[in-house]
Amino acid sequence: MRLELHGVSRALGGREVLRGLDLALAPGKIGCLLGPSGCGKTTALRVIAGFEGVDAGRVVGDGAVLSQPGSAVPPERRRIGMVFQDHALFPHLDVLGNVAFGLADRPPAERRARSLETIEAVGLAGLEHRRPHELSGGQQQRVALARALAPNPRMLLLDEPLASLDVELRQRLGAELRAILKRYGTTALLVTHDQQEAFAIADEVGVLREGRLEQWATPYDLYHRPATRFVAEFVGLGAFLGGTLGGGGAIATVLGPVRCLGGRPIAHDDAALQSDGAGIPVDLLLRPDDVVHDDASDLRAEVVRKTFRGADFLYTLRLADGSQVLSLVPSHHDHRIGERIGIRLEVDHVVAFSRPGALAASAAGTVELRPAP
């Protein structure tokens, strides 16, 4: 199924939850809506499923209008499956009964065969007669997925499908979930506030902020080519380093000039930075992998914080002007707090935004970014 949203808006309780939402998801692709709590993610799913109407715009599936103001195709006729965060399994039915529940209109033999096929596909063969309380959280999630896939929906919607699981299990099941969806060729859209989950599962990710879509792109482009300052702050770790846009697109910083491929930094939401003008105060986005530890470098930075992550340390480093940046360093380089270490920049994707007024008065001109909640 090809999904399209054209200018979709929806208000609930007098508050506009979705504002002019536009996106397109090709058949067989996995999309994700990523954003903080209250940004409209779940409402978007409910609109697509048909549980909520639209106040403006259209929801289109395979070229047919599913929702528009004043009319909507009922949810049961959309052939869109949904997996809920709490699994919503029937406690009195075993695995086979839960998966077969949505196939009541099929002959008994076909119903059983399709259920067993789907149970095997999600890795639960041999557990057909266990009740939900006899299964682990990960197994219950697979049952919910199998039940949604069994009727062969045109599209699958997943509302924070892994939120109730522990971190290690979320990572493993995220990869398995992607593999299962790809095996079935099912178009899918999930919502989450966990960017690692979004990146592990989805082909394309949309970042929502207060009901508006800030950017719809591949995980790689969201991280390396954020279209707005909000996306740059919300996705991944990093820090803003103050600088000045110079001639030819070079940015002068306390760490030396940073050259921009094509003569301009990536900053799609800022018309000023798309010009060739010089002298504009900017904030340069530096990811931890842009700042490389190098003992031979003349540039020095003070270690002010360190987080051991197994294979590496995440260092917070203070520069000569008081600015702070982050750096990922292999864990055999175990430096003390207060120690000064050599660094150099290796910036492949130069992302900069003109400095907001609130930051212009700051002597440091930098803001440390936090990981998404």
C-alpha cells in the first residue's frame, strides 16, 4: 500500500494536535514518526487507521481517499492492521486462538493454516497452545505482531511496539521486527520517542514537533543532514560550536576553519546561510565522531566529563574559549578529568544555523545537545 498524507490537520479538545501533515510512504517501506511525548505521533496513527477523522487535508491509500473532512472509509474496510503498545492479547485464548481471532471469516482449515504459518514466521513455532501469561514480554509482542499480520493487511501501524520491553530485548526485537516486516513486504508505520528504535527499524523517519513534520528522511540524513535546528538537537548527540561564516562558505571557529562542500553549509531552514554572504554568526553542529582524539595535534582540549561505554569513552571537552564539544574516543585512551588532550576536526557534513538572538549575547556561543528522551 502507498500511503499519502496531504495537509492533514486534527484538533482534539480545542487543541490542534496535527498541523498540515504531509508525507508519503512507498509500498513495502517501513516509516516511523519520531518525537517527544505530546507531539501528535499516536494521533497520526489513529487518523490513518480511521479511528479519528480529519479537520483538513486527506489521507490517501493506493490512490483512494480514506479520510477527508466530512467523509471517511470505516476502519474495518481499510485493511490496515494495528499493533498496540500493551499488546491487547486475549488472556483466555492461547497463541493460536489469539492469532486466528482476526480470521473468523475464513474456512476453519485455511484459518488454522494461515495462523500457524504466521506464528512460525515470528519465531513462535511450538508455542501455539500457551496462554499469554505463560509467555515473556518479547513473545507476547510477537503474538501481537502475528495477529496483525495474519489477515494480510495492506499496511501495518505500530504504536510504540517495543516500549514495554527492557533495553537489550528492545534492540534485539527491533532487528527481528524489521526482518519480519521485510519478509512479508508489508508497508508499515510505527511511532516512537526512541531514536535508536526508529533508526534500527525504519527506512524513513519523520520528526514531529507540536503536530508539524520537521523533516521526513532516511535515518542517515536525519543525523548528518538535519533540516532544522530542532532536528539537529533532537536526533543524536552533539554540540553547537560558535563560528562566523566566511567567504566561499568556510566557517571560522576556535578550532580553525571548517570548509563546506559546495560552498555552503547544510542549513535548509535558514535562507541567510544559503546565500554567499560572509560575516554571519553561526552555530556549527559537531557530532562526537567529528571531533577526533589526536595526540599529535597542536589543538588541545580539557576533559571535563567522561562516560565509559565499553568500546569507547564519550568525552565532554572544554576548548580554549570555554566552549564545549563531545568526542568518542576508543576506551584504551583512558584520560583523567582535567587532563588536556590533542584533538582535530574531521567534519564530512558541515551543518550550521544562524545564531539565535538568545545565543548571540553568549560569550561562548554554544549549546550542548542532549540525547532524545
